[in-house]
Amino acid sequence: MKSRASLFLTVLLLALSLTACGSTAQPNPPAQTGDDASQTETPDTAPEPAEEPEEPQQEPYVISSPTVDRGTVDGVTYVPWDGVVEHLFFHPIVAYPELAFDGDSQADGIDDWMVTVDEYDKILQSVYDRGYVLVDINDVWSESTDTNGQPVMIRNTLYIPEGKKPLIFSYDDVNYYDYMLKDGFTYKLILGEDGLIWSYGLDPQGNEVISQDLDAVTILDKFVREHPDFSPFGAKGSLSLTGYQGILGYRTNTDTKVWNDELEANRLKECEAVKPIIAELKRTGWTFGSHTWGHINLASSSLDRVKADTKRWMDEVGSLVGPTTILYYPHGARPDGDDVQSTGPIFKYLQEQGFRVFASVGISSYSKIKTDICAVICDRLHPDGTTLRGSDKVIGWYSQFYDARDIIDLDVRPNRGVKWTPKSAS
């Protein structure tokens, strides 16, 4: 954690770096002439130029493709993997449980769909200990052509360190919505004095906090720095973004009801502020996907609404993060009500906009390459209060990754019960 002074220095450094990006080096002062020149003595040695302040040095970061057969490199043998590629996704994680689970109208929803910092840390350690390594969702499938020259999606063979298993991470709603700011979450991502990504927020006492231990993004960054073998290809996760309250904690959105020159000026300022954050995330293995602009239900929305929403996402989010082929369904709701057995007009429209991988939510890492259109549909698994509390048949869900009894923090969560037997009684 850092002080308010550190935050000021961080902001000042960012402002200086943005200014430098738009300027050019100034020429040397002109040589003196006339009488003043004749009275000026030339020193034996030229004065040392003033030292410019050093900018933070970015640590080297290498991103490679797991689709390349490397054989054995530095004692690590890479072997082909054509099995299931597991996929876990998270919502923003709870930094301050005392604010999240305070009994207000949001508390039960946060309990259902989020994990705490402590739980997230334990999940990372568990999947690492169980031999999973991170891969980028964009490397799992790719577009090709069939024998008739028609575009199709294909599943790539991944070459994984022997004894390891591939795992995708994705993160929904990395937008830092207004309601989260009072319910125990961090406020935004920023660049620190070291050039790395940090989170900014307020603690329960209202103190400013800059940290790498309170946000899902920064915690994973730190974990990979400490365990580089967890990400042998440089992959981190895919950030699933809406747009209706901006992205990454920056209010880059417009408003259809009230708008004026002052609001637009602030929006453009926020757009400029978030660009270096996006660049650093991309440089260090993070990618982006659409979660629709308005978090709309694709199963019940009209085609016209989907078209308007998609255009707005492209204009306000895609223009900042760049193009993406990944669409994460809000609410897990499939377009046209069913994208497994049929391909409806909404799915076709979204595919025409460049989306190729369509991700829903399920209880297994299911995937299917569609045969009537160039697209893949897949499901993601959701570690959260709902699944950690378990069901009547299993001790928590997703036991391939962790034992829920070791993960869930019942001391800070609402007293809503669990459906499994505690270890002490089993």
C-alpha cells in the first residue's frame, strides 16, 4: 500500500509521460553573436548536460504461442495437448468483506457471484499446485478454411510442459461500476511509479490505498512474477468489458439522456488516461473481450437492440482496447435463446461483426465448433459463493481445481449455509 503522496507522484509521472509522448526534443540554444559573444570565454571542456529524470523501466515480458512444438527447452519438454482446456472466470473480487457483506441490498448478490481476495489467493495457489498453466483463449481456436475454401474454426493442438494442464482465465465486468465503489471493491487500475499495474481505491476508513494485493488483475500479475512457470507462454487472462460505465475504472462512456460539452471533455480526458493502462495490460499478457455495451440479455433482446448495443461497444470500448473475436454472454444467456442446436439471426449478426468465440457459463468446460457457421461456442466455470457453497451431490463444485472447504471464508461471508459436510465432521 502507498500513501496519498505516492498517489500524487504516480499521477504526476503519468501526466509527464503523456506529455512527453506528444512532444519533440527541443533544439540546443542558438549560438551567441555580437558583443555578448566576444566577451564569452569558451571553457576547456563543455559543461555536462543536465540529467533528465529516468522513466520507469518496463520489465522484459515475452509472449509466445502454445501452438508451436518446442520439443525440449531449458530442461522443459513440451508435449501435445488435445484434451479439454479448462476455463475459469471471475467477477471483480471483494477487497473489503466488511463493506461487501454489510447486509445492504447488494450483499447477497455479491455473496452469490464473487470471491474475496483471500479466496482468490487460495484458488490461484491451488490450481498452480495441481499443475495447471495459463493459456490465452485466443490460442485455443483459430480460423481456417475447409476443403471447399469456406471459413471454419479449428481447435489447435497446444504444446504444454509435460505433466501440466492448460487453463484459461477470464474476468467479467472489469469496469468498476459505481455501486462497487461503496461495497468493498477497488476503484480502478493505474500505472505505478514502477511502470506496473496497481489498483487504486479507498479502505473502509476512507483512506486512499494503492496496492497489488486487492484486485484480481494485480494479484495475478504478482503471482505470475513470483511463479513464472504458471504462465510459460506469457498469458494472463481475458478481460470481459461492458461499456455503460466506462472501462477499467475510467468513465469513457457517453450517456443518451444527458450530455454536454463538459461531460464530453471529461470523457475524452478519461479515454486518454486509460490508454496507457490498456497498453501495459496488453504488453503483459492480458487480452480483451466484449461483454456487450449494456450488459444486455442476448436471449431476450431484439436484433435491433443488439445491433445498437454492438455498435456502441465498438465505438466506445473497441476503439480503445482494439478488435476482439471473443464475446462473453451477459447472464450466460445464449443469443436467440439457443446457440447450441441452432444459429439464429442475432448469432449470425454477431458473427458478422467479427466475433468467433462465444462464451457462456456452465458446470463444465464444454466447447463445440459449429458446423453451419464459422464460430465456436463454449462454457466457463464460475468460482464464487454459489459454487463454493456446493450442492447436495458434491463437496463444492469444480473439485478438479480445489476443495471448496479449503477455499470459502465463512467467517466473513453472510450466514447462508453450505451443502457439504465440514472436514472436521467428514
